[in-house]
Amino acid sequence: MKFKSLDALEALLSNVDLLKKTEKKNPDGIIHANSLIEAGKVKRTSFWEPPTADKENAYIEANGIKEYGKWFLGTDSTINANNKSYYTYAYTSDFEKVDSAGLIAVKQIAEQQRMRSIFAAASKMLDKIEDK
């Protein structure tokens, strides 16, 4: 996987501690990602950059925290659900499409964190993308 900048890599690595706390998959995020894949709304790239904090905040301002949560495959039950840190394992870079490189990153991190259900969900999504 390639990153556009050192900042993108640092942003991903800074989220690793949050990912360690994730305890369960996010059904709303999984449903949303699958529906986007079915609709062909997939970004196929060899690199991935998670959304910036500014993009996240703008999306939350425009759409609310529950809609924001649909762009993540996991949740952290140790954090309040009204906090954006509650949602983990982002699979988008733009809040418009599923990013295939984002799913690869999710799959790799989920495997490292032994989050089998999230690993399996990301794997199935990647398979669907390949089949299209």
C-alpha cells in the first residue's frame, strides 16, 4: 500500500491505539458499505488516505454523527456513541465511495488486532469488489 504523504501514514498510525479498543463490528457501517459496493460506488486505488479531521467534522456538521458512523466497520464501546472516536475502521477517503485500499488497510489492521468479525466483513467486501 502506498500513501500520498507522510502525514497520511502518520494519521493511520495514530489511529492504531483506537483500533486496539474496538470491541465489535458496526452493522450500520457494514450494510452501508455493502450497498455502496452493489451500486458500484467504489474507488479502486493502490493507496489510501483516511479522511482528514476537517473533512470528518464537516461531514458530521452536515449529516450528523449517525450518518458519519456508517463509514466505519467497527465501534468502540468504551467511548460515548456521540463522539466520533466511537467509530473505528474507516473504509472511505471521501465520504462518497468505498475505498478498496481502505478496506485492505482495515483488513490488515483487523487481523493484527484479532478482530475476526471485522476482518471477515472487509474480506467479503473485497471479494465482492473483485467479482464486479
